[in-house]
Amino acid sequence: MAQLEYSELQAAMLDEAKRRRKAAKIIAVLAHFLGRDPDSPVLDGLTVADIGCSAGFIADELASAGAHRAFGVDIDVPGLRRAAERFGKRVEFVCADGTALPFPDGSIDVLVFNHIYEHVVDPDAVVKEMHRVLAGDGVLYLGLGNRLGVMEPHYKLPFLSYLPPSLADRYVRASGRADHYYERFRTRGGLRRMLRDFHVWDYSFPVLASPERFAGTELFPGAVGRAAQGTLARTPRAALRALLPVVPTYLWVATKSPRRPLGPALPQPPEPVRAP
């Protein structure tokens, strides 16, 4: 079922400070992959589109990062109205379904699809459509929730995403947090199959191990956090790979043609995500 007017249901979509922090992380990851100076206009000269933009905060940050042209796409009419009122001079907002994007083939240099797939009716069709509109040398940034992450991110209920739909509905109703559970997460293997037509690099551990580089310092606050970050940076990658099936969120960068990250070396470098 399509989740229309999502910004009216989830207050987090209107948390401007949080959304802008997410945008800073997205832009920092793109800067590393593209080999661009993170202190420069990272998206200079590029056409970018935020698919599932809602109230437009991330799209606005993409425009501010130097994009030649920036689009925000969603079916969330109240969110789009707010976005156009505030950012319409910098971003072109379009009400459109992700399965029928209003762009010519190969016309978008950078696509952002951040924590959206679990909300759409047919994520495979949306991914296929993004593949169509992405330029041959373009880049797709993906924030992807994992079905096997223990704590469900929207309702903060443990193991909610593990359950079949009927039991998940009962769980959220019993918690008093919703009438139905509409989100549909996939496992890491399912996500890679969804992106089978792309070449994919995993930035999940690079961001966690180098939060200062990726505008994610709030992930590790205080002395305890700094110690955790240091441990993560030094942990052998083989040990980290064993945790991949239950990592709550994957941060991936995908391309249509084979490309490698061009940024400097990191304590935990990005790795390719192999096809299943």
C-alpha cells in the first residue's frame, strides 16, 4: 500500500536539523567516491535528484553543494508543498511515482535514494527506473535498512521487521504506535538482488570507523564513543564482515558501469558488494 502524505505521519521527516545532518553524510560519501574535495562544492556541475524527498531538506543541501540542477521527487503532496515554499528557487520539486520518473534516459548524474525502499509498493520497479535515468557514469547513493537489524527504526520495536505482516500489524497495534505496519524490509542478500544491475560499493563500515570524515560525529559522542570508534577502526575486516548480515543500515554507492572509489585511504575502506 502506498504511504501517501508520509511527512504527516512521521514527524522525523520534518526534523530539519536531523535531515540536514543526514544530507551532510550523503554528500561526504559522494565526495569520497567521486574523489572530490569535501570542502569544495562537491556536486559542482552535476544534475542531481533526491527520490523520496518529502519536505526537501536533503534536496536543498544537494543544491547547496553546487549542483548544476537539483530535483526533489515524491508523492507526499504536503511535504512537497512545504519544500516548494521554502526551497523552490533552488530545487525543482516534482510530484511523481518512483516507478515513472519524469526524466529522460541517462539524464541524472547523481541519484539519492535514502531510506525509501521499505515504504514503496514495488521497490524493484523503482530501482529499475533509477537505472534508466542514471547517466552511464552516474552515481546512486543508497541508505538501506536491513530486515535483520534488531531494532526497527520507525517504531523502535525490537524484531518488528522479522515478523510476517499479520503479526507485525498486531505488534504495532499492541504497542499503541500505529494501526498497521506497512514497511517491508529486505535482508542484505535481498537488497543485493534488488540492485543486481548495478556495481555496488559498501560504505557502512567506512562511515562508522571515520565519522569525522563523513559528518557523522554524533554517532560516537563522548569518551566512550571515541573508544568505540577507535576499536571499530582497528578491528580486522574479516571480523566486521561476520557482522554484515545484522548491520541495521547499509550505506551503498552504486554505478551502472564498473567504477572504484577515488577518495583517500581510510582505516576501514569501502568494499564491493558481490552479487548473490
